[in-house]
Amino acid sequence: MKNNIFNINHIYKINYTYFIDIYYDTDLSSCLSVDPLSDKYPSLSPYCYSANNPVVLVDPNGMWIDDYYIHANGSIEVKKTNDNFDRFYLISGGFNNKQTNIAFIGQFNKNEYGLIKLPASFSFTNLDFGVSFSFNVKKGNENECYISGLAFAALIGALSTVNFHDVTITRVSNYDGSSPGSSKSHFNGNNLDLRYLSIDKSGNAITLNNLNFDISRQNELNEALYKFGWKDLISDKFVPHGENSPQLLNHARPLPFHIDHEHLQGFHPNYNEM
């Protein structure tokens, strides 16, 4: 960053700092030129730097929007870069609210196919946002869990909506985006398999007809997954304990061999590429 900044001392003793494309007045704590992407966030001052969050966000070229910005309404904004990593942010507020808040989720390396290898486990908590979630990858399936940046952003959005800590991902894609094993639908890192949720919140394997299956939380997760883009959820019919008629989970359609996991496909997220 130091290589990209220099000070200009004018005869009026006003100290400006130049961030490649933007002059910044250190006395006024404000930029002197309009951010080139200011029209994307009308709730922010067009003269602020890094969305007024310079501790977390770095904006060396005046284009502070970078990678994936995830909104609670299910929309995602994407800024394509030439980096070999992707960064993810949660956005709250803006437009109808007075202030836009930004929470940095993390930075993840991507391979030459543009896919991110999911960490074996991941947790995130931000008390200001009221968000706290975790996920795990099924042990032994780590090399079958490469995900696209957009799908990862959607997954983060869904998990940040429900705030669950016992989500287990069993399969996504291979390193090159091909489908693992005999599967033919886990291509390009967009389609996922998830274990069903249990009442004990252990994250262990469970079936739909198990007494410990948590129908309520699973339906809540399905709503969030659907909102963030997975429009075709594959599950199976089941008869809850104490009832007589078979049911389906929210937004799910039945298909055999999905008694112990739910398959997420039909990925059509609401995103805007900037």
C-alpha cells in the first residue's frame, strides 16, 4: 500500500493523499473526488473511502467493491478480478436505511479452474450483524468439495440467514469442476449435497425417517437456500413420527436415494456482475 500513496504539500499547507485515482484530504477526512462506483451504493457518500471502513477494506484504485458482496435479500454483487483468490463480504443496510454496514467474511484461494476448496471447517461470528454460523465438510470428502465463488457466496448468504452451526457438506465438485464418483450433476462447483439437520445439532449423518430429524430447522434452511439461488432441491418423501401422510420439505421434489442427504441444484442466483 505504501508504494501506491504519496503526499502533496500545497502552498496553502493543505495535506492531500493520492490513492492512484482519488485525492484524500486528511484534514477533512474525506475524498476530494467522487468514487467511480458511487452510483452502485446511493446510501454511501460518493466521497467516502472504502465504504467508511478502511480498517477492513483496502481500496488502492478507487474501486472498493471487490469480489462478492452478499445482501440479506438474497442478491449478490460480483466484481471480477484477476486475483488468484476471492473475498467475501456481508452487506446490511443501504438504500432504505441510513448506513451501509460491511462485514468481511474471509479470503479464499482459488485454483486454475476458478474453484475454491472448502475448508474442512469454517466459523464466522459478527455480533454487530447478529450473525454466527459454521459448516463442516464430511471427513474423507475434502477433495470432492471444490465450489465456485458464486455458489460459496450464496452458501454464506444462506447460512448467515439461519445462523446454524451444524451444517455438513458432503460433496460439491472435483478439483477441475467435474462430478465426483458416479455422480453426473455435481459439475462446475455449483451443486452441493448436504446432510439433513438433526435435533441434537451434532452434524452427524441422519435420515429423513429418523426420530431425531429436525424438520423445522431443515425447512428454514431450505427457504434460505432457495432465496440465494438453489431452485431445485432434491429430497424424498417421508412420514414424520406421529403422522400418517408423507411430506416433502419446503421447495423440495422427491427422488429416490436421497433419504440421507439433500441435493442442491438448479443454481440461479440473483447476482449483478459489475
